[in-house]
Amino acid sequence: MKNVFFGLGLQYEDGSAPSIAMSRDGRVMEVHESIGDGDLAYRLGKRRQMGLLWAKQNVVYGRGLTPSIAFNGHLLMEVHKEIFGDDDLAWRTAVWNDGDEGPSEIRFSEPVKYASGKMPRIAMNDRIAVAVHQSPTGPSLWFNACDIGEDASVRWRGNVGLGPGIQPNIAINQGNVAVIVYRSPSDSNLYYRIGAVREIEVAWGQAIAFGTGSDAAVALSDDGEVIVVFQSSQSRTLLQRFGKIGDNAIHWAGDAVHFDNGQHACVACAGRMAIQAHESENTMTLWASTSRVTNRARWMHHNMDVLGDKTLPRLTTGASHDAGMYQHGALATLGKTQNLNIYQQLRNGIRYFDLRPKWSGNALYVHHGGISGPTVAEIADDVRNFMREETGNWWCSSFRTTRNSPARPTKHWSRCSRKSCATGCIGSRCRAGAWRTSRCGNSSPNPAWSWSCATAIIRSRSPRPASGSIGISTRPIRNSATCASTTSTRTR
């Protein structure tokens, strides 16, 4: 199933309470509360492959609180809470016709009141905009739909109650399907409702719980794919979740996954790309990152026409540092470097794993700085389970042990792709492309059992590793050789 993974954001601005929107051609509009007293500012940007090219500086466009922005590729629509007045909520519009020279200045219309409340949020497609907000007098939600004319005129239909809830957010796609997410007023449970926007009404489905936390935001693709980001209920960490609408419910691809630290996250998607922005957990700074909407578990299979003739040194792939250190616990947390186990990392597209084994008792574990993680057998089970599910994939692991890590003398097989290993193997002792058995050739007085340069280390007693095991070769990936032990490097 497709999924997203945003990862750590990059700082792009100072401020708070961000909201972001993106068009199919990669234009990005972000609005936020400026550090100034009550000022609202926007920042224009463009997506460049997986990166973001931001305008040199932000632009103050008005005054208000908690702004929200929507963009259909031509018309921008913004809502916010007015600073003065009895909880007035106002909207304004602007047209963004992007030129060849890059982002241009945006001129918004004067704000016009449309409701009373707080925490307004808005979403739009080519024909309809839908806004949602929290009541000014209690923990209840209201929504208001408006029709967008061909001349960019806006006609609101009127505010309608949705029921109890706080911290709402909303998304709509070109099929007039809407999704609203919100928090329960009595606890930290998060809910969603799916709506069908019709000519005279919006028909909302039942409320369904999807997690615990706060400040949830939602994006919705034209294919019915749903992206939700929210803050954890236990700390200022940010979680993401992906699913697809079917049978009046969202079918999730898995549990919520941590992607960064922060608060007040927002999210948008267009085509096969998604973008998130959030406020730092400690300072008034804003951070953003992007993600492809794709099936990461099968990226090698789907791109085998491009990857199949490449050798390992010419392949760029996702890698995982100290990949096995994902366990929790009083001592294990001190060595923790990952949030996902090996199976989950494989499903998220990682194909190279840094593993550092050590013996403890009669079992082989991975470790970080002497702190033990899972057994190598558990990791091998994760790899085996993934390879049984997904065909046309390949993976590589670097097993590294040092003189400070207890290890049993044993015969090891490896195949190097360079004349000299990155860890000091001498060319005459470690011939490029040659299979060898022995400890890693190292001229130091205390040789380290350490291999790198994309080398797979395995146990074997045969003169040449047999088919069906852990390992790699310098042949093209399409014809990748396998070597002895427990798991195939590539399923067929």
C-alpha cells in the first residue's frame, strides 16, 4: 500500500501556528503568525524534486490569529480569527498566477466576517470551499461551505453545527469528498468524519476514532488517500498516519509513526507529493519537509527497468544507521537510534542496514556502544517475512564488530567491490570482487573485525557461498548473486 514518510524538517522561518497549501505544479503557500504583535505573514515557495525553494523573505499581509490557507492552483483563500471583535472569523482571497521568474507578491482582499468562533480551518477544490471552526462558547464544531464562481466570487451557504469537538481541521478533494479531524473535548482521543459535499448540503458520516493526541491536521488526494499529522498525547513529538477511503471509512496502512518533534503541524498534498510544516517544540521557529506518496516497500520492484543494470557502487538507496537499535526500556533506550524495527524499515524503503553484532551468552545480538538490542535471529526473521511478502527487492547489510565487542572467532565470507575497504582492508589481502575467508586485513596491532564499503558478512563453511542466503555481489542487481546463510538477498 502507498504511504508517506516526512522525516525531519528544515527550518524556513520564524513564527508560530503555520498553515500550508500546495498546487499540483509545485507552488507552495504558507501562512503563519509572525513574531510581531498580531501580524500575519505568508511565505511563498516552490517544490524542486524533494526539496523546497523558498522566497527570500516572508511578507506581512494583515493582522489576526490562527490563520489557515487553501489553494486550488489559481485562487487562494485564507481564514483567520480577528484580533479585535467578539471572536469574529474572517476570510479573504487572492489570485496567484505564477510567472516564469518564480513566486510573485500576493495581494489579498480585505477581510470579511463569515462566522464567530475560534481555530478556523479551510479547504477548497476548484468549485467549493469548506471551512470548519470551534464554537466561541463551548466545545462544539461548526462548518460552512461556499461556492466558488468562475470569476473567483465566493458565496457562503451558512454555518451548520457538527457536534461536540475541539481543534478541528478539514480537507476536500476534486470529487467533493471531505474529511474532518478533531479532538474529543473530554479526553485525548482523535476522530475523523467523512463527508459528501452536495449542492445544498454536506452529508457527514459517523465519527470514527483513529488515535490519541492533539492538533490533528489532514490532507486528502483526489484518489481518496488520507494523510494525517498530529501531536503525541504524551510529548511534543509529531506522528503521521496514512490511509485510503473505502466503504465510508479510512483503511489505514499501519499505525501512526513518529517523524519529527514539534507542535501545531499542518499538511497538504497534490498529485503524488505531500508537504508538512510545524512549529518547533521549544522556540518560535517553523520547519517543513516533503514526502512522495508511494509504495515504499516496492520501490525497487517498480524501478527495476532503471536499477536492474546497475552495480552496487552505482546505486543510491535509503540507509539506516545502527539499524537494529529500536527497542525501548531503561537501558535499551540509551542505545536507541531508530523508531522502527527492521521489517518496518524495509516497508518504508530502507535497503542498507548498519548492524553491529556481539555475542552475549549463547546468542548473537546487535548493539550500540555495548548496549544490546535484538538478536540477529529476530532481525533475520524480519527480513525473511518482508522478502516473502514483496518480490523483486534486494537488500544489503553491513555487519561490523570491533575489538571492544565480544565476538567468536569464526570463518566469514565477504565480497568487496573496491580494491581497498573503507575500514582498512589492504588491496593485496582483499582483492576487488574476490571472495575471501579470514579476519579483515588491517595493519593495526589489534585488528578490528570491521567491514564496510557495502560488504555483506555472513557465516559459511563452504568454499563458495551457496544460493539462498544473506549477501551481495558486484554483478548488476538484475542478476545479483546470492550467498550462504538464511535469507535470500532478492526474491524471485
